[in-house]
Amino acid sequence: MASQAKMMEVYTVVDKAGSEKSFWVRIGACFTNRDGSFSVLLDALPTNGKLQIRQRNSEQTKV
């Protein structure tokens, strides 16, 4: 369970033309290494070049 606490989700935020809402798309994971650095694993590259790295919420860790 300790390894899950160190795992974070990586998203990109996509703005849709003509809409006020943005879409958050999960594109990878981020892990904290023993030395405090991070490893980021991407399944896709964001076209806008921006990443959002967020802690997993408790509902996601149950899955």
C-alpha cells in the first residue's frame, strides 16, 4: 500500500473550442523515488505541452 501512496496521476487539460468546460485526459502516472525525485511515465504526449500531476484520490486507490 505504501507504493500506491507515492503514485500520482498525470493529466493534460484540453480546451474545447466553443465550450467553457475543459476536459481532463489521463495520460500517465508519476512515482516518487526513494531520493525524493520523480519518475513520470507517459502513455501519450500532450499537444499543448502542459501536464497536471495530481495525487490519486481515495476512490481511485480502491480500484
